[in-house]
Amino acid sequence: MNSEVIQLVQHSWAKVTPIASQAAALFYRNLFTLDPSLKSLFQGDMEEQGKRLMEMIGTAVQKLDNLETVVPVLRSLGKRHVRYGVKEEHYQTVGTALLTTLAQGLGEHFTPQVKEAWTLVYGVMADVMMKAAYHNA
Ligand code: HEM
């Protein structure tokens, strides 16, 4: 992950944080449109859940230039997700929902470069979580 990718992701995320609660709501709407069956996995208060999701993405985004510090956090997050009933293939759907949400939230700032940078960053995060959760790695 090079410094251009990191900058693109950090700068675009800074534009999302002021509208974090709307973005979280939008994210779940996109996710459940893509796969309504995922609704049943979410037991808790969706507003609270949305906040935690945004905080976790924010934490990882802040630490992109020092990713090894977040890797253990992502690994245990991935393992906890197995208990929430999350399957490996769901990560693809969540990634699509996230990118759609960013496109809606960022509008003209969602350039092809920003899209590519987020695809890479989400891919890395999801990979760490999935490897820990399903491949004992
Ligand atoms: C980079 C990817 C992801 C991040 C950063 C993330 C983040 C989080 C966080 C911070 C929580 C709060 C609970 C905890 O800390 O254990 C959580 C819970 C949860 N996540 Fe994720 N998540 C990701 C991927 C996914 C995927 C692929 C699914 C599949 C649908 C999913 C479904 C859930 C569910 C069902 C819960 C529990 C909700 C409840 O208790 O009602 N997440 N996630």
C-alpha cells in the first residue's frame, strides 16, 4: 500500500466522518438491498452498530501507514464475526455496500483513484479478518 493510496483514503474518509451516522444508515440500506438475508444476523441496535462500524473503519484508516498495529485488532474482529454468523462470501457483499456508500457520500470526490484506493484498503482489511477467521492464519 503506497502513500498515494493512504492519502486518498484518509482524505476521502475525512469527508465522510462529519456525516458518519447518515453514512452508516446508508451503508446498511445498501447492504440489505444487496442481500436481505443478512438482516437476520444483526441483533443489536443498528444505530449503535453503525457507530461501531464507522469507528472501526476510522481506526484502521488512521493507521494505514502503520497497519501492523491494527492487524491484531482486525484478526480478533474477524474471529468474533464467525460468532455473528458471518460467512466468508459476505465480505464481498459488505465491500460492495461500502463502496456504493462512499460513492453516494462523496459524490464528485469519488474519483476512479479514490475507488481503487478504497477497494485495495477494504480488501486488505477483509483479508486479514477472513484469514484469521476461516483459515487459521
Ligand atoms: C472490514 C470489514 C468489517 C469491519 C471493519 C466490521 C466492523 C464491525 C464492528 C466494529 C462490529 C462491532 C462488534 C465487535 O467489535 O465485535 C461489528 C459487528 C458485526 N458485524 Fe461487522 N465488520 C466488518 C465486516 C462484516 C461483514 C462482512 C459482515 C457480514 C454481514 C458483518 C456483520 C456484522 C454483524 C452481524 C455484527 C454483529 C451485530 C450485532 O451484534 O447485532 N461485518 N462489525
